Amino acid sequence: MIVSCPACESRFQVDREQLGFNGRIVRCGKCGNCWHQMPENDPRAAVAATAAAITPDVPPPPGRRRGALPQKKRSGGLAVGWVLLLLFVAGVAAGGWFERERIVTQFPQLADAYALIGVPVVAQGPKLQLTDVNTERAELDGDTLITVRGVVSNISDRKQTLPPLRVQLTDSSGAVLAEWTFDPPRGELDAGESVTFESQTRNPPEGAQNLNITFTGSDAPAAQ
């Protein structure tokens, strides 16, 4: 069959069988133009062209929405958040149970809260005690030397760590004029065990009349 280039109108001889049923792309050997050439006078080509003309375009099926995967991720993150929250609540509850005596000792007002849930708790008493505290005043090389001696005892039923001791010199009105801390001779005491201690200071301020000694971290005087 004779094929005419739509660009330069050059004519060429093309074998109809090479175009096939639906035609094919051909290229002009003179100007290089390419176009889709259908076989002429072929009843099959006419049927194909007619079918293409009357068949409406069918849109492709919609693809899967991409928003589904993030929803699954959010659901997984929410589940992890609930698990962490439950673990936190369980940890707080366990601490409140096993440390209930210590908690009530620090916050006596919480004893009523424990009683409401059927767990009466008695606040722990003192674990360490200062006894036989005495002071000695002496003159040494022109300085006034104050020596403090006493005994610290573990009055609990288990081993206790000894905190540092704090000494305060006060005037008649209770105002603190001088203060110092020192470590006890031992770091721990077994249940019922005692140890003596001693500390010194030089040249106390004028007006110092009273001496108070406490464990650091305690506001109330342990001994005077």
C-alpha cells in the first residue's frame, strides 16, 4: 500500500502486513517525521476504529489511599503510650506500698489516706539517738577551745547509716551565732549498737550561751 507523509507529502510503498491489525508508528525516510499509520481498506481496521470511537473512556480503579498506613502507626503509638502509663502507675503503686512506713514518717498526714484503703500504717519512730552530750571549755595557747562529746546509738531493729552531725552555738534568745558540721567516727551502726563522738571549735563568738547538736537533715535539736 502507498503511505503519504503528512508533513512533507512524500509517498512510500509499505507492506500492509507490517502495519498489523492496529497499525504502527512509521517514520518518513525523507524528513524524519513519525506518525501512526493504520492499514487502509482493511475491514478489521474499520471495526477497531469504530469500537474506539463508541467505547467511552473508563477511568482506572482508584488506588489505595495512603492515609491508611499512618492511622495504623498512630494506633500502635497510642497502645505503647497506654502501656507506659500503666507501667508508671504500677511503679508508683508499688513504691507507695513497700515504702509506706517511710512515706508516713515523712508525711504523717498521709496515714489517714492509707487507713481509708484498709492499710493502717504507723509512722516509724526515731532510728538514731544522741545521749550523754556534754561540752568542755578550756584555754589553749591564748585561744578558747570548745569540745563537744557524746554518744550516738542505733535504736532501730536494723543497720543504719550515720549522717553528719551539726553543732550550733546560740545566744540567750536562740539566735545562731556559730555553726559547724562533722562526721561521726563510723559510717554505719548495727541494730542496738552505739559509738562515741567528739568535735572541737576555737574561739566561740561572744554571747554564745547554748549549744545544740542535731543530725544534718533534721530541724529539731537532738541534744543540748
